[in-house]
Amino acid sequence: MRPLRRILFVLALLSAPCVAFAQQSAATPKPPAGFAGSASCVDCHKQEVAEFSATDKGKLVLSHPRNSHEALGCESCHGPSKQHVESGAEERGGLIVFGGKHPSPIAERNATCLACHEKTARMMWQGSAHESRNVACSDCHTLMHAESERANLKKPTVLATCASCHAQEANKQTRFSHMPLGQGKLECTSCHNPHGSPAPKLLLASSTNETCFTCHADKRGPFLWQHAPVVENCANCHDPHGSSHEKMLILSRPRLCQQCHQSSGHPIAPRNPKAINDFQFVFNRQCSNCHFNIHGSNDPSGYAFTR
Amino acid sequence: MRSRAFYTVLYCGVGSVTAMSSREGLAQAKAAVTAKTTADTSTAHAAVAIPDTVPETVPGPVTAAAEIGVRAFSGALTPQQLGKFEEYRDLRSGMLLQQLLLGYAPADGFRWYQLTASNIGLLDQTVALRAKQPGLFDVQLHWDRIPHTFSTDGRSLLTEASPGVYTLPVPRPDTAAFNRAPFIGPIRSVWDPVKLAVAVTPSEAWDFKAEYTRIGKSGDRPMGQAFGGSNNHASEILEPIDQTVDNLKVSQSYAEQRFQLVATYDLSVFQNNIKSVASDNPLVTTSTATGGSSQARTSLAPSNLAHTAIVVGGLNLPLRTRITGSAALSWWRQNDAFIPATSNTAITDPRIAQEPKSLGGSATTDNMSASISSRPLSFLTFAGRFRSYSFADHATTSIVPLIVLNDRSVAPADTARRDPFSRRNADFSGTWQLIEPVSLTAGYAWEQIQRDSLVRNVVRTNERTPRMSLDFTGIQWVTLRASYSKGWRRGGAYTQTATSENPNAQRFDEADRNLERTDIMASATPIDPLTISGTWQVGHDLYPHSLYGVLSDRSAAAGADVSYTLTNRVSAGAGLMRETFVDVMRVQYRTGVQLNNPTYSWVGNNTDLVTSASADLKVTVIPDRLEAGGTYEMSRARYAMATTNPIVPIGGTAAQNTSATAFDLPQVTQNLQPIDVYVRYQFTRDWAFTARYHGELYTQNDYKTLGLNPATATSATNMYLFLANNYQNYDARYFTISFSYHPQLLRIGRSTI
């Protein structure tokens, strides 16, 4: 079977369930016990409802619910409000509160979100690094108004959202050598899944290298001549968040290379920047003046990565 | 720190021209909702009438937005100064169609279609098409050009005769002629990622996603090409880039309350249309068997592909227990034809004909994981996780019958070693919620890496890292997160894989290591308008059993941010962060018979210092009429590679002693300071005029590239040809003025503009 046909076959196979299940509208005739209905919310929370109704989520639960849960409107997330309403807002009752001075416990808030969203990218939330540090969904997301272009973030961009806690990583975007996150061409989520993943560092792919190969597939090989630390982990030499050194290296050459290359011969001389014989080791691309194919060479004579 | 997006010219004004007035649009939206409510009584309690407080700017079904402006420089930069200034962007002067939005949202706007574009016609333009119905489908087509300018001041006499073939005149130019070489213009690559993503949710249980991304890469970037041997010279040329990366990813997920499953298939195809690059030898015009080749040729990245299949499942059990598992298998293929072992036609060794034609490259990775998380009591959470990752290389070719060293000498057969390895991780933690906002976590992580003894010195390492963390969260006015971890990595016996290796040297990724990390992050809002946050991170990696190699790595970072809302018209913020990294390494210069001369040791002390600061201010002079503000950022870095000999080198020849004598490498400094000030005047609620001033100061002092000549002869037979390129300093000042028309609330989602 030709590759294109194989791909189409796989696509057809995977999309079959989509065809099989039409979108359902499972509305409930009236609010269940304990629920007051969203109309009650508008009386006091006009501005909030107004802003929420303009968001995708608002349109979904307030006007186009797909099932009985979404048909609860505001209460689909905030829980039953009847007691709250009937007490004239004196009592919280069973309400789940995501912000303000006295929010509900984080586990309770997160469970509310996961009740619908514990699937696809969020399947591994429980037990993840963020969950174990008591991070709430509402620490990063807000549904009540559209602050970000997508993902209902609390801040305009993913970078700004992550920077709330990961200041040092975000700060590396200002270094001499960095990827274009500040220009909006990439996002933290281009590489990481903050909701948990089977890989270390919440990476999207199975390993650091496989994450990098998503764009830098030229480094994937396999090559005839492999460079062992490259095969194992790009982060052995690079800091993908940014660096003061060229090529986002963790240390400038030749010192970077000399950390490992202690074989007799030219790799291990300390190098004098004023000595003409050390010129090629110290200036410009330093070790890579000659060892260009340091990520691996597919040249029969490329054993030293110079070809 | 505060927002890092200071490179981007952020335009607060959003232009929008609607097909009907805002009030009409609002009326229509309300009518639609009311109609829906009336018609479907079954959802009467869900459909909520939009309150009267909805801003009057909800547009009608058709929305068009644009921002048009002019950019002008005060004192233009020279073309050679544009390298860093335009590293990832295109900031030319003249008319600008900076932002564009076209939207269509029929009926009540539940389903919408949108075209957005920015920086239209420029090298960094973005165009996106999107169609969405929340809860049912989301289709996106996104084209985002990414330029990467490496420099604009390179000089060379090389002529590109055909893609990837660089020639020099005969007779070869001398050093002086090379140093008169003309500028060759921007050295730049451009990526053109185009992504089509389809997400369909036909029911609450099923999700289908398909993504196809094609990244076209073009342009060139600097590369080094060695000629080697006794004439140990090299030339810096341009690597021509004509590549594509095609990624297709399809996934299907099924979810119900108790059980969730996602299956994903990912195909990645890399195609390099230029397989090698060749350039003329600046010192040799006639190839000889031992004197070198008149032309060197270097292979470029071979085309390859990878298939990856991933299955992830989750199961919810009683006692708030959840089990997840995943399996990912990947298969990589690479079988590009090898280029000939040498470009030197004077070398006629018959073994050249016996060279294998291609690698028959095949590698597999597998990643298996299982995790369990349980919260049997409301204040107690346990989590455990195991992961196994392995990389196996199944290349059919490993023995290379002949290697031609730098096109001038022949070495015997060699084996191209493969590098299989595996990595296993386990992690266990328990979290005790002391009182509602305070939780204490104790954890233990283990990592084992297994490597091949033919390639690496240490076959197996085990690292064990206990950790503690304290999190004070869940109340609005204060957050405190603190963690401490201390780990130990220990390896087995050291195996020397080559006689030239220093048996006392340990590579940093295999060596015994003691690790220590402390992170503290705090944020407080003592009074409503004031928020103060701080971060403090300290790390220390000590390599206790390494005589040579990396001895220690230390890092420290401390930062603070303050934001203050003076009144509802004035807000300001400021941030400061200082980071330090210190890497200490010891190396023994080993040469000739001086393999174990203790006085030939030297110590490298590599220090990075980075200071970043920011400030911002926003003032609403006249509400809904006149606003002003600005941001200032500063990033200053300095790194030094100090080098010393603990003992004065003695014992060898004078030349050897000199080579063993340590010298500091010169200090490198970098400094970037952008400032952005704007004034916006709103004629009406929607129409606005914005004037901005942008200033950006960049200075660097990097001995590696600063002041290099295109040609440097180190002896009669050694010459180094460089592009002599460098990110030049600049002090850019430019103005933009723009007109926009922006509704405060766009029905079809918030745009990026």
C-alpha cells in the first residue's frame, strides 16, 4: 500500500467514531434539586455573566449546552446555588468558588474542571508535577472573560502565564541566544504539556531529543557517526530556554567541549587567546570551525565530525 | 519578571470595521439568545438573557479589523547593524499593514470563522484561518514565517557556483585580497511552518484531532569546513538550506467518567534537498594524494523519517485513585546515499570502491510509563510513577573499510559505534495537607541510565533524589512555594574506551554527582493595589569523585517584582532579577610523553552573570479618550572563562610547557535595553490613533567574533577564512503611528492584536 493510502486508511479508521456519534443535546427539563438556574445569577452578577456570555465557553453552556451537565449553565462549574440565592448571598452553600478572597479548596476546584476535561491532553494531570504542588486549574486559566487568544489563560500569552511561577526560565528569553518565544513564534506549550505527560519535564514527546526533532528533524539521523551525548540528550549541551552563549549552549566553546574531551592531543590544551597557533580553537566557531557536523555525520570519512 | 514579549511591537489598538453598528450587533445577539430561549424550553434554565450591561461594542455577524500605520527611523542603522536588531523579525520602515482581522459569525455567534494576519508582507508575517464551533469542531490553518538572521556583515570572496558549491578564483587570492572581500548581505534562514489542525468533538466521549504541519526551510547559515592535516586550515562558508519537515499527527480519544484512552499516530518526514556542501581550498589549487584536495566536501544532514505510535490510558478507581499508563513506540529510518569518502581525485585507494553505499539506518525508541495517584483521605495524597525509555540503534552498516582523513591521508577500517541506552525513572511522593492552604510533600526520585560499554565509560548510573516541598496556596493574597531536593548519582566501574583517554577524567553526564536544589517562590498582595512577588533559586552540583572533568556547577537566581495600581487610572510595575552560574572544571593537558605530568593540569572557572530589570507604566489621562504608557527592559550579561594552572607547568619541552600554560579567555559582555512609549487617543469608542516611540540599545563585546578579519594566516601553510561576521552594536530609535478601530469586545474571540 502506498504511503498516502496508508495515511488515509489510518485517518479513516481513527475518524470512524466521530462519524458514528452525532453531537447530542441532552438537556434537562428543569434544574435539579439544589440548583437555582443561571437566570438567578444574572440578578447579582450582571457584569460577570455579560463577559462570560461573550466567550466560547459561555456560549456553550449558556446557550448551546450539549448535555444535561452543560445545561446547568453557571452551575455546571459553580455547583448548586439555590442555598446561596435563597440566603440572599449570605451563605455560600454548595457553591464552588474559583477566585476571590475565599476560594474553594484547590482539590475541589480542580475536580470540577476534570469532571469534563480529564481527557486528551489532561489525562495525566493527576500525579503530575503541577498537581502534586497544589496548582489549581484556575491559577492559569480563567473562563469568565477572554484574556488570551486561546486556552482561556489568565494572561494574554502562554509565556506570561508560565512566567508567573517559572520566572527564571521565562527570563532566559532575554538572553543573547534564544528561541523566538518573545516574538510569539513559539510558546512554552510548543514543547511542554503543563497538564502532565509520560515524559520528563512535562515534555510533549517521549524524550528531550524527540521533542527537539519535531522541528529540528535534521538532527534525528540516525547517522553513520554518532556523537553519544547528542544521541542521549540535546540538553547536555543546549539550554532550550536561552543562554548567554552562542547556539543556546550551556557554556561557551571550547570549554563546553573540554568538559568531556580530555583525550590526549589538541582538545585539552588550555588555549591562549593571544597565541597564533591557538587561533582556530579560540575564535569564531571555536571547535566547530572544523567539527561542523557535531550532531552526527553521514559521511564515510566523518568519524571526527569534520565531514 | 514581567512580560518578556518586549521584542514584539505590541499594538494595543485593534482595528475593526463592522458591517453593522455595535448597537445593532448587540441587539441581534440578544435577539438570537432570546429566540433560542423561547424556542427550546428544554434548555430554558440554561439559556441566559445577556444582561443589559453588555458593552455596546459587540459587533455584528461580519467583523473586519485592521491596523494601518507608518514606521520611521530616527537615524537609520547601517545594513551591517541589522543582524541582531532583525534576528527574528522584520522591522523595515514605511507603510505597515500591521494587523488584519476578518470574521464572520452568523446567528448568535456560536459558530465563527476568522482570518487574522499580522506583519503582512514582511518576513515575519503570520496568517491564520480558523473556524470554530465550541464543543464540536475547531479547524485552523496557520502560516507563520520565522526569519532567523545570523548576521548582515559577513564578507567573502567565495562564489556559489551552484547550490552548495563554493569556488575561489585561480590563482587563489592572497590574505590582503580576502580581507578586502565585499559584504555578502544578510545571512539568514527563513522557516515557513504551515499547520492545518482539525479537532472534532462529535460527542462528549469522543475527540478526534488531526494535525499536518509542513515546515519549509530556506536560506543559509554559517558553517565551518576543515581542510585539516599539516595544513591545518579551515574555511567558514554558508550552509545552503533547502529542507522540509512534514509532520502528520492524528489522534483519537475516548473518555467517560471512569476510563479514558487516547491513541496517536505521528509521522515525521525530513527531506534535505542539498546533500553536501563543497568549497575550494584557499591554499591548494591542484589535488595531490598527500597534499590535500583543491576542494573539500562535507555531508549535510541526511533525509530521514520517523513513525511514532502512542497510547495513553487512564482509569479512575475508588478512594479518588487514578491509574494511568502509556506506551510510545518510535521507529526512525535513514538510508540516504553516502557521499564519496573524499573529494580528492588523486587518492585512488581501491577500498574507496568498497565503501558502503548507505547506512541502512534504523533506530527505535520505546517509552513506557505507569502512574498511580490516590487521595484516600481529603488531606492525604500519594503518587507513584515508573517510566522506562530505551533507544536502540539497528543500523546495518557499522564497519567503514576506509577513512580518508581531511582528503589527504588514508586510515584503516573503523567501526562506527552505535549508542544504545536506556533510562528508567521511578518517583514516589506523599502530600499532606496540614491545613487548607498549606501542604507538605515528601518525595523520592530514582533514575537509572544504562549505556553501552563500547561507547561510554560508565555502563550504569543510579541517581536517588529525595525532596521536600511546602506549598502555601489557595488563598488569594499570598502564595508561597518552597522546595528542597538533594540527590546522589553513583556509577559503576569506569571503563576506558580509548587509550588516548585520561582514565582519571569523568564526563559530567556519567560522573558521580551530588545534587542540591532549593527553590522558593512567594507572592503577596498585602493591600489590594499592591502585589509583590519574589523568587530565589539555588542549585549546586558537586562531582565528588572527579579528578578531571567538571568539578562543580553552582547557580543562584534572585528576583523580585512589584506591581502597584495607584488609582484606577494609574498602574505601574517593576522587576529585577540577578542570576549567577559558576562552572568549575579541571583538565590535564596531555601530549607526547607528558601524559601524566601533574603540573600540566589547569582549572577553568566559568562564570555567567546576568542582570535583568523591567519597568512599566500605564496612565489613563482621560478615561476612554487618552491613554499613555510604556515599558523598559534591560538585560545585561557577562561571562568569563578564567583559567589557571594550580602548579606552574614544567617538565616538558619549552613548547609543551607553553601549551600547558593557562590563560584567561577574554570576558564577554552583552547588553540589551529596549524601551517602548506610547500615547493613544481614541476619537470615538472604536477609532483610535496611536503614536509610539521605540528605542533599543544593543551592545556586545565578544572576543570570538569581534574584529575578525576574513582571512588570517597563522603560518605559510595555514590560513583561516572566516565570514568575519558579528552581531554589531546598534542604538535604534524609531516611531510608529497607526490608526485603528477597535471594539472593546469582539464577539468572535479575542484576537492577538
